[in-house]
Amino acid sequence: MTMLNPMAPRDGLRRITVIQGETRVSRDRDVVLTTVLGSCISACLYDPVAGIGGLNHFLLAEPGAAETDPKSMQRYGVYAMEVLINAMMALGAQRHSLKARLFGGAMMRDGFRDIGAANARFARKFLADERIALVGEDVGGMSARRVEFRPALGLARCRHVTDRVPPPPRIARPTLPPPAASTGDVEFF
């Protein structure tokens, strides 16, 4: 009798989590790249001819003027997009064959600057400037997303994650008539 690991995925696929500031590429048909996004953006790029793809996860579009630390550059879209394209080309992808899907860019806090929208604008402009076809996107809104991407196949799935608890239902309370004047008698009912 063979014992199955209850924590192992049942589909036989190998899942790799990509966190903020990371980029992963693969040509393995059994790899699924996963990430969770709020206002951040993930670009899922793939070359359908070469069967190579990758995913990045960036926090902000571009660094501010005061940002000079090279170690922090991986948080920015301008860096993350170049790293993703170069890593894919190192595996054999062709720039002219690349296709893209974008995910994330939510507005996670009311009343704050909409970083998610700025990130999405940056990613769309970057792809247009680089002549990379944007074939799908799920950006904006107010909910986080869980993304799964099969890089060698170019297949993506995005699920919206809600962490907001719905407000409790309002209970209509009946209004009672004002109490009658007391006569000192006790009434049973």
C-alpha cells in the first residue's frame, strides 16, 4: 500500500511561489508560477513558439529620484520587466514572439493614492513601447488576486481574493407603543 502525502498537489504540477521583487522563468510544462497581488503588478510573458514563459511581481512602476540602492531596484517595474525579458531570452525565447498578460493593480485602501492604477499604466506603456502584444489582463478594482501561470503553455488563471467581512445584517427592531399610565394593577398575559 502506498501512502500519499496529503500536502502534495493532486495534479502532479510543481508550484513555485513568486514573491514581491522576484522573477521566475521556465520551459517546464509541469511548472506553475503563483503569486498573490494587491496593488502590485505581475506580468506573465510567454513565447508560444519556444514554449518559454515567466512571471514577475513588482511593487512600484519606477524608483523615486532619491532611490539609489541597487538592491532595492527589484521592487520596480522598469527593472522587473527587463529582468523577465532577458531571462526568457537567455532560455531561447524570441523577443518578437513574446505575448503578455497583466494582473494586479488593485486599489487596496480607500483614500490613498491609487498606486495600482499607476502600476497598470506603466506596465501597459512598457509593453506597447517594447512592441509586446498584451493578450489579456485583469487589473484594477479593489480586491487582491491569486495568480497561477503555466509559463511553458502561456496559460493563466486569476482568482479574486476578498478579505473584507460583509457588514452584519441590519435587524429591524419593532417600535413599541409608549407604556400606558400605571394604575398600580398587575396584568398577566
